[in-house]
Amino acid sequence: MHKKTLIASTFALAGAAAGSPSLAAELTISCGAVGAELALCEEGVAQWEEKTGHQVDIVSTPNSSTERLSLYQQILSAQSSDIDVMQIDVVWPGLLANHLLDLRETLGADAAAGHFDTIVANNTVDDRLVAMPWFTDAGVLYYRKDLLEQHGVEPPETWQEMTEIAEEIQAAERAAGNDRMWGYVFQGRAYEGLTCNALEWVASHGGGSIVDAEGEITIDNPQAAEALDLAATWIGEISPDGALNYTEEEARGIFQSGNAVFMRNWPYAWSLAQSEDSDVRGKVGVVQLPHGPDGDSAATLGGWNLAVSKYTQHPEIAADLVAFLTGEAEQKRRAIEGAYNPTIASLYEDEQVLEAVPFFGTLYATFTNAVARPSAPTGDNYGRVSNNFFNAVHNVLSGNLSGAEAVAQLDSELARIKRRRW
């Protein structure tokens, strides 16, 4: 197995598309973005190479999901075979479907049997299974068990409770000498991760999901504005100013170094927090995210899938690699070693999986009832919708707009997109 860095230029793409066919035993795959993803993918690919005798190059792509999507779109639009197997976000199947193989044609009609029906449905476009579920995700709240116990408080149920507990413990820790302690870290950069965070705030306040299932714009409401205004109070108080530029890994770095009481992140951060070199090993708990005063906890549906480019020169071999990496044995290994949520329901009852990641059992409903981003009703325009949303939210967090101003402006911007392109 080899790694290479893919440089996406028009010249390079054109050359790749026009080049001679690659050897039957050579494939390329894009996988691994944050945490242990890359290492786990490398290990899985190596097992498949040993089993089949084929060779796989792991292509390096941007960590930012927004930048990675742009790169994929460049490659696929050029009908290039630079990447045979692509790791695609749960909101991308509709955007990329025309460039992806129907995996049922190569893997059979029951290719996705045993996987969560909702994800299979998400990955099925015009009756074509364009991606296999690899791991699912939903936002969760990490907290310092030791600090909450020390201060005699339970994990928060509401965002307001979390704010107050974070303020209290942050102040106490700083008074005790840890002037680097913060109450809460999250993904505040203006990118897709902020869409995920902010959708959780809005939905859990009863403010809807930006655009509803029928395609109606719903964001301009008092509950959504209230949720954003509350989040804005965190910056510089319980969250560092730098949180305005945090992705998953920056937030994890602060929390895992022992300098945050609470963290919103995905389940992958669990195994890393429990690693031998973690400063918070054995001190971390995980619960569902808080909710607003009149809402229910809401966790954004995340997760990634594996798809085969329609322009691959080895469709059957590439599909076999996808089937192996998304199969039960590999998903179980990834769950135990990296806390990546399986997409196969039976693994949530597996004793070895639950021993490694106990909250997979207690938060099962969180993972199966997560709130979807509005990619289905907005179709090809989801990227524009999300971009407008996370920029509006970032303006509130930065103090440039109030929540009410932001959702009103966003409503107008989304209405223009809907009139022209929806």
C-alpha cells in the first residue's frame, strides 16, 4: 500500500483523464480526515490488499469537508479516474450521484442488507445505491466527570445549565491556578461543522431545521434567534475567541489537553480521549447534547460513506474494496479501535463493541434519531444553503449581527436561492 498526495489542477486532471489505463491490480482511495480515520483506513486497506493481491494508493485530500467536496467535483466533472473509491459525506449523495456507480449492479441487490435503513435510503438516488454506509455519526457532549463530581453537579440537560456549570467550574479552576481552563469548546469556524453545531442549537430550541422536508424555509423564527444569541454569549466567556476558527480537531486538542470542561464533538474523539497519552484519560463522560427551554435534545446526523467513481477503470475490484471496508468485521474493528459508529444495527448489541464504547448502548436512540441537514429538500443547492447558514451564524458569534437580524437576512438570502435555483 502506498500513499500519494493529489494535486488538483486542471492540467493534472485532464492528463489523468486522457492517460493510459492503470493496471488491474492498482486502485486509489480517498479516506481519512480527522483523528484515527486515516490509520484505520490504512489498516483496513492493507487487509484487503493481503486478501486479494491488489494494490491501493491512499490519496491525500483536504481535511475540510467543504474543500474536499470541491476537489471531488473537479475530478468527477473532468471524468477523471484519479480516485476510484471516494469517502463521501452523508449530505453528498444527491450532489455526486450522476458520477457514481450503482453498487447494486456489482455487489448485488442485497448489498446493503443489515445497514441502517435511513442511511441506505439517503444513499439511494433514483433507485441507484450510489454509496455504501461506512460509519454514522451524531453530535454528543463530552464532559469532565472528575470536575463535575468535584463540584457536585450532574451533566447538564439544557444549554443554559451547561452555560452556568461551565462558568462556575471555569472560574474555580482558574482560581486554583489553571488559567488556561475554558468551559466549552465546539466547532465555530465558518464551515460545514458550524452548520452541524448550529442546527443542533436551533433544532433543540424548537426552531426547526433551516428548511423543512417540503422545501419551505423555516429559519426566521424567535426560537432560532434565541438559540444563536445564547451561543454568541459563550465567545470570550466560556469559549475562547479562537473557537471562531475551531474545527473538530482544534476543539479536541483543547479538551484532551485538560483545558475544557465541556466539548461538543463526534464519537470518534472518545477513543482518542482514552488513549495512553491523553491528559484526560479516565476522566471523560459522554451524554446527549443539551436542549433549549422548550425543545428536545437534537444531534446532527453525520457520517461518511464509500462510493465508486463511474470513471474507474476497475469497477468490480473497486466495489469489492468498498464491500470489504463497509462489512461487519471491519466496522466492528473500527468501532472498537476508533469509536466509529457502525451502520450495522447488530453491532450495537455486540459485547466487545459495548465494552470498548459504552455510550454506543446508552445513546443508541441519539444515533438512530439524529436530525438530518436539509440536503434532501434543497438538492443541488444544499452547498449554497449551508454556506449562507454557517456564515450567518458566524456573524452572530462574532458579534456582527443579533440572532434576529441574522435569521431575517438568512431567510431573504435563502428565498433568493430558492427562486433562482431550487
